[in-house]
Amino acid sequence: MSDSVNFVLKIIVIGEPATGKTSLVKKYISGHFSQDYRASIGTNMYIKKVRLDSGEEAKIQLWDIAGQEKWIKMRHIYYRGAQGALVLGDLTREKSFDQIELFWREDLLKFCPDVPVILIANKNDLKVETPKEKVEAVGKKLEAISVIYTSAKTGDNVEQAFKTISEIVYERRIKFNPESQPSQS
Ligand SMILES: Nc1nc2c(ncn2[C@@H]2O[C@H](COP(=O)(O)OP(=O)(O)OP(=O)(O)O)[C@@H](O)[C@H]2O)c(=O)[nH]1
Ligand SMILES: [Mg+2]
């Protein structure tokens, strides 16, 4: 990593299983998309350098956190030190947005209060089964700074989603605290 990197931004990516968290992160990091669903195990961390609007370079750490219930006990360990969050719902499954309201919102409030959140309405390329009003309402409940419709398949708005959260975290100068980092398993 070059000396020009001034900031490290830790962003967590959370939401129900199979909403497309891994797909979204992989599309952003490598440009690839796979149709296969392989449930994530635990957590994966990816790093990318981004050029911010200010001209400065930041290193973003993307923590792709497995959504399956069996990871529930260890999940919050990976929330530690997060400066921003992308919360995903799957537009083909309205229930995945209900779950944000019922579960993920509280999880965030409990373990990462005050982190800026963006609601990601993913799988925009498929037949949408979730009313726009529902997506907007969940965004409000989450106090999301923005609601972004994405497709990890076509790449629609993927770059924009990560760019937006990075700029927000940077603008707020949310401190990155390496002390509060979990060690990766
Ligand atoms: N058509 C379409 N399929 C998608 C999109 N995003 C993800 N998928 C598919 O949805 C399934 C689940 O995607 P994953 O990225 O593995 O989901 P996840 O949220 O990481 O799931 P967990 O790791 O279990 O929490 C896979 O079959 C993907 O190919 C999208 O934007 N469009
Ligand atoms: Mg995954």
C-alpha cells in the first residue's frame, strides 16, 4: 500500500442470507458475477483503494458478513470498529426487507450505533416483488442516508453504492480505530 493512502474506511455489508452481499462486493472488487449461491461462512474481508472527491486516497475494508442464522453469535464481533454499513434487501423477496426492520436494524443499533447506513435494494435486474413504498419505509426506519437500487449481476449502481458510503464516512471523518478491530479468523 502506498504512502499516499490517508484513510482506512471499514464498511460492513449485512442483511438476510442470499440477498447478494457477497455478489455485490465481488462485483465491485473484481467485476465478476456468479449465478451460483454459496452461502458465506463467517466473514470475508476485501480491500480496495478508492480515490475520494477530495483527491485523497483511501483504503476501504469491506467486511462481507454471512447472513445465515448459524453465524448469529459471532457476527457482532465483525461489526466492531465499523464506520459505515450497507444493509441489503432482495427486491424479489419482500420478507428480506421486513427482516431489516425486525432484526438488522436493532442489531446495528445495539452494536454500531451512529454509523451511517445505506439501504441497498438489490437484484434490480429481476422481477421486483417489493413495493417501492416498502423499500422507502424501511429506509426511513433505518434512518438510511440513502436508498440505492442495485444489481450485482449487471453492475447497475454498484460502484455508486460503495462510492457513496465511502464519501459519507470520509466527510464525517469517522475515526478508524485499529484497537477495536477483531482479528480475522
Ligand atoms: N439476478 C441477480 N442475482 C443476484 C444478484 N445478487 C445476487 N444474486 C444471486 O443471489 C444468490 C445469493 O447471492 P450471494 O451474494 O451469495 O448472497 P449473500 O447475501 O452473500 O448470502 P449469505 O452469504 O448466505 O449471507 C446467488 O445465486 C447470486 O447469483 C443480482 O443483483 N441479480
Ligand atoms: Mg455471502
